[in-house]
Amino acid sequence: MLPRRTVVGAADPEIVEAMSLSASEYWRSLAMAGQEQMRLVRAEFHRRLPQERGLRTTARQWFLIEMITGSEIMAARPLFQSAMGVPAMSDLNSQTAYWDAAATTKTFTHPLHMPWLDDVDEHAAILDYGCGYGRTMQALEQQGFTDLAGVDTAPGMISRAHALHPTMRFAVLDAPPTLAHPDASIDVVILFAVLTCIPGNDAQRRLVGELSRVLKPGGTLYLSDLLLQDDERNRARYARFAERYGTYGVFETGDGAVCRHHPSDWFTSLLADFEIADTRRITVATMNGHESKGIQILARRGPLC
């Protein structure tokens, strides 16, 4: 155990400078380290602290007082993540803290291909799962659809949605992916850029199963998501994080999210209980402004067994 000690003066002006991207990546990796790694982490912290010029004072003070003195590391880890401005990724398949923090800053751009909805009645019950701030619901309303509802795991996103679209129906999911809707009660489910935010295979399957439950026989699932990219930047981060998360295509973004890009055949497997009516490839800007390849799938719910 390392003794309590002060490494640099608390008033050191270089220490209180804004965190640089390279520093944030390093400290994020420390925040997510397992308990068995922490002795090495503490030694490395002492070695590197004088070299870092982007470490926030709050994080530095917490690390020195709590971590180095050997307090309950795993219990206190969320405090360190909070001090660093990094969401606590205790549940990678919802990441509510990240999406709450991002609610006012992100712009979503997956396009709504209206010809796919030409045969949908204007009074059909449409559910936007992962509605964010209501962008897609607004587009549907402008096309004349009247029975619209949106749900999201992030209260911050729903607050923004209410502020932007006060007459629309939005709700926070308390226990995702469980929905309050009865069986076979929805005509169309919109699922735009949601699976990319759910890294786990099982969590994705649970979500699709829940959407199948609430869809009427013959109901429509309109999915839009991101494919594996073939550029050097993405290939490098897929490889970097494959061992940590166990799936090639799962990666950490520079601002603290854990996301996933998919091979196209994964969607075929995921939607095995649906009839695929149509697919289309798209190019879309991600929430962080990178042009990426995506896929849209129009699927039909089979008859009830």
C-alpha cells in the first residue's frame, strides 16, 4: 500500500488546466480498471502525474485522498469517474448517465424513408423506441401520423423532447427494455440508432423480443443502425477494444460512451423471427459528426403462436 503523500502542490496552475483528449483517454482507462489492477495503477499514477497537464483538480484530489490511501476502491470508483467527467458505465446496455449528459449536445441524423410507411394508416399506433429528443416523431407527425409515442432510457433526453415538442407523448423507461404496452398493441416500432448504443448480444436480443411482444401480428419494425466501418480509424478502435468487451465492433468513444458497429449478418440473426420486407444501405453522420455506413431494415412481425 502506498503511503498518503502529496505529489504536487494543489495550486499548481498547470494541474488545473482543462483536460486534453490524450489525458482523458488515459484517465478513463484507469477509471474502468478492475480492482486487481489497482496496485499497479496507483504506482503508475505516481509516475505519470507530474507529466500530465490536463488532470482536473477535483480528480487529482480524490485520487490522492481516497485511492492512494487504500479506501474502498471499487465502491468509490464512480466518484472518480464523476470527478473526471466520465459516466459510470455500470450498465453498458443503457448508459443512462452518458445520455443524460449528452442530451443537450447531440444531434441524430438517421433518415426516415417515408415510402416504407406508405401503407401505414395515419391513425396507426407508432412507438419510437429510443426516441431521444423526438426528432423522428416530429417528422412522422409532419407526415400526418396522429398516434405517436416515444420512450427512452435517459430522463435528460425525454426532458429535451418535452421542451421541443410539448404536445407529444414521451416517457422514460424505468426498466429497459420492458415496455408498459400490452401484447400486440403497436402497429409500427421505430428503432433508430439504438442497437449501436447496446453493446451486448443478449441485451439486443431481449430488446427485439420485447418489441416483438408489443407488435401486432404483421406489424412493422423499422430499424436503422450502423455497420462495421472499413476505415483505418474504426478498424484500429475495433481491434483495441475487442478483448475488453469480447465483441469485434464494440468500442469506446472519446467522450465516454461504449458503442457498437455491426456486421450485416448480425441483423439477419437478430431478426430471425421477423420477415425481412426490405433493406437499404445509407450513409449517415454519427452523433460525433463522422460519416459512417449504415443499414435500414423493414421487418414484419409474424403471426402469434
